[in-house]
Amino acid sequence: MMKVIVITPPEFVADEAEIIRILLCEGADRVHIRKPDSSEKDFRRLVEAVPEQFRERLTFQDHLPLATEYGAGGVHLNTRNPQVPDGFCGLVSRSCHSFGEVLEHSGQSDYLFLSPIFDSISKQGYSSHFSEQQLMEAGHEGILGPKVIALGGILPEHMPLLGKYGFGGAAFLGYVWKDVTPEAAAKRIRAIRKFKLSY
């Protein structure tokens, strides 16, 4: 079954901790907290508002040294945060933007994001880097597999196609968070879950 990961928007939004709780209750496997410009104080405030029983299913993309303190289950590496914090023993994920990066980092990561697969919903002008033929070939060559998560412009109805390419899951950002409310978040993650369970 394909993994479903949701990434938070870079800015803080109303009812964000409650939305994260709903996402994890209704079908997301993990939520990545990505707040590149946040203060440590504001980042802590959000994490502390998420019920403690869900924190193991959080991955921190910023303020990584706080992951052990709060019991977060994962940290995410990128150019901004290239190192696993000392003493952290959970999942390690990483951002990749080429097949070469996937091959380079696969051995040191529990899973990898490859992006952008489709034109981004949340980033204006951030267009797909890969053709259908390139993705099919990468799947046949074993570059794509259970550890590679598709990111960029993902909608629920893309999940069967992503499985056909060989991806192990999908990461959602713009689809989930655009004009979001707790009620909308529940509806959207249920739509994702329907495709996840039917594929």
C-alpha cells in the first residue's frame, strides 16, 4: 500500500495543530512540519499543541535538534538542514530533485522525496521536471521503488499512476492546505485515503 505523507505550508495557519491531528487520524501516515522561517519559540508552540500520542508520526524539517526532545519520529534533510542531529535515532528522509540524487542518497535514508513530479499547486511557476517516459524508465530500472515518495502537484487521483511508475507513496502539500479548515482537511484526507485503499 502506498504511503501518504502531508507537508505543512511554510507559514503558520489557523487551527494547524488540530488539522495535523485530523490528518493523522484520517489516513496520513506521517506529517512533515516544514517552517523554514520560523522562530524556535513558534515552532515549539505548534508541536506542543499536537497531542503527544501523535508526535512519533511527525517529521521535523526545521529545528531538527528538537526532534528528540519532543519524541518526533523523523527528521528531514535538505540543503538547509544537511545533518542528522546528534543522538537522533528515528527515521531520516531527504529531498531529491533528480534520479542521480535518489541513487546517491538511497542508502542513507529511510525514504526520499523526488520532486517536482507534476506542476506545483503551492509554488507558482514550479513545473514538473520529469516526463512520463523518464518516470516509466526510472521505475523499470529500479530507481523508483518503495523508498521514493512523489512530491509536487500531487492530487488524490494521481496515486494509481504514481504506483504504476513505481513510487512507494505520495506527499501532499497544496492540495491539502489551500484555503484549509479542519472540516476541509478531513474531507481531503479521506479523498486521499479512498485512492490509497483502492489501489
